[in-house]
Amino acid sequence: MEAKMESDKLAPKVLVCVTVDWEGQDLLSLRDLEQVRERLGPEVPLTHFVCPNYFHMGLPGAAEQVARQIRGGDELALHLHCLRPLVEAAGLPFRDRPDFHDRPGFLLGEGWARRFPLLARWQSAKVSGRGVPLSAYAADEQLRLLEFGRASLRQHLGRTAEGFRAGGWMASDQTLACLAELGFRYDSSAVPPAVFSRGFESLERPGSLVDDHGDSNGLFTDYMLRLWGDAEQAEDFLANGWRLAASPGPIAPDAQPFRWSGVLEIPNNGAMSDFASVSGSLRPLFDKAQRFVAEQGRDFVVVLGMHQEGQVEMKLPLVHFFKTLDDADRGQVEFLTLAEVARRWGEKW
């Protein structure tokens, strides 16, 4: 019996990682997060990508509230949205462009802010940096924000983050070089463009430009297709030549870990429940993972996620996916944090 249990542990599995992106905006949805966690079950650890802006925006009791959600077996990792309080706390000048929430820019074209200054001021105040990529900052500024962010998590939550995910998945070649310089173990910013545009094959065949829920996400979709697609980009904040050299072509829905700029990349191949659906992407990805394990005799990593902020309805696709897993499915699954996957990847691949 003990030999069989040991054999089961060594057998290849579908390694399922469930992540939570904490955007650094508010803590109004913690009860929703708790309810979703209860539905997933106690055997599922969470990898919490936390933006430390909560601790620099004057939010009372923020550290205690966040810490209560990070339970035994969970992982704390760093997430950065370049919100004004965080950027200024790091001693850097705040930037408000480019902005992937810039719907006026998507509709009105380049240079709209100069032509419509009042609209630009309203847009900047409304978003306050959440849609400004980390990669829009200079290399030394990215290093400062990453270093400050990790130190802030350690100060307020008592743990050291070894993993990272960029806000809006916006990690450029330079971002990965900064992570390598700071000794991060892994990144999980790579994401399949097909999640944001049904039928995506390449930038020449971009698909429908709507996500799995049928939503159009404007400029954000354009950035996702360009950054994680198949063509090298010239703008610094979208620079992806090193990534394309490490993993040619677009990030596929079944993408597996690869090394990029000296850092292990663990793609967020199941994306976030805001954009992904059970029938459109989550269950097909899991079924493909099962076939891969059976045919190749190797582990297959599936990385799913949800946002802490936002309505519970946007978290439900994750719950609904877990409901599709029967006993036979769960027998082929091992639930891990991303740090555990990174350690295993180093040992086995």
C-alpha cells in the first residue's frame, strides 16, 4: 500500500495552480474571495500575487486584512500595478502614459490627450496608474519598483516573494532582465492572446478581438496580442524579442514553462476568470493536459486565476470549472503553488 502511494506521488500529473491577483485598489471583495476558496476545497493552495499599494494608500488595517487571507500552504508573490501612491512611495515620478485602460486613445487615436486635455485629465484621475505598465518605466525605475515592492511585502506581511506577475500581464524583455538581476525565481506574466481574441492565430490573423466572455477590451486587447503574439515589437514597453527567441510564436493556450532572460517563465495559460470561460478555454486546456500526461508521461502545468477585487460573478468561471472535475479527473491532478512548480521544474525538466 505504501509503495503504491509513493508510486502515485512520482507518477506524472496535471499540476494545477490557482492564483489570485490583488490589484492594490481596495479590499471590498474579501468575503467573495473566502466563499470561492471554500468552494474550491481545502486541498487547493493559492498563490497570492499582491500589489503592495494597499499599504501606501492610507487604508486602515490593510496588512492585517491581507495577511488573514494567506493561509498555511499558500504562497505570497509580488504583483505590480503602478498606482500613484506606490510609485511615489518608492521615490519615483509618477507616469500616466501609456495606459492600457486608455479607451479614449483607442477610439480617438494617437495624440488625443493633447487635443482633448480635459478628457485626458479626467481619464488620468480615474485610472490613477492602474493601467500604466511597469514596462513603461525606465530600467532603473523598474528595478526600484520591484525592489521596493518586494521589501514592502516583507515589511507588512512578513514573507519574501520569489515570484512575480506584472499588472495586466505587461512584462517586457527588460522587466524579465530586472527580475533576473533581483534574483526572482519565476515570472508568470506570459498569457495566451487567444484568451482575449477568439480564433487568434497570429497578428495577421488576430481573431474576433473579443474574449471568452464575448467582451471587447479595446486597447488592452491590442497590447496583449502584440506583446504575447508572434511578431517582435519596437516600443520599449512592449519589447519581446528575447521572449520570442526563448519561445517562438505566440504564447499558446497549452504553453509550458520556459526560461527567458535568466528567469523561469510559468505561463498563466488559463488566464483569469474575468476573461476565460469553462467551455471556451478552461476545460479544453485541462482535457489537453490529461492527454499530454497520458501520451508523454510528463507533468503538465495549468495556471488558473481570479482577481481579488471585482464582483463575485467574475470569479465564478473558476468555481464552475472545478465543478467539472470528477473523481477520475482529480486522481490525475496535483494542486500546487507556483513556487512549488518552479522548484519541481528545476529538478525534473
